[in-house]
Amino acid sequence: MADLPQPPVLLAWFICFTYDQQEPN
């Protein structure tokens, strides 16, 4: 994986993905 210029972006995506998974929708 190449070094991302903005790690927070990837972190935010991961948080959003995990949060979406937690929702029993």
C-alpha cells in the first residue's frame, strides 16, 4: 500500500465503514 498523503482520510473511511457495519439495517 502506497504512503497516503492524508492518513486521516483513510481512517475516516474505515470509521464510516465500521459504523455502517454496526447498524443492523
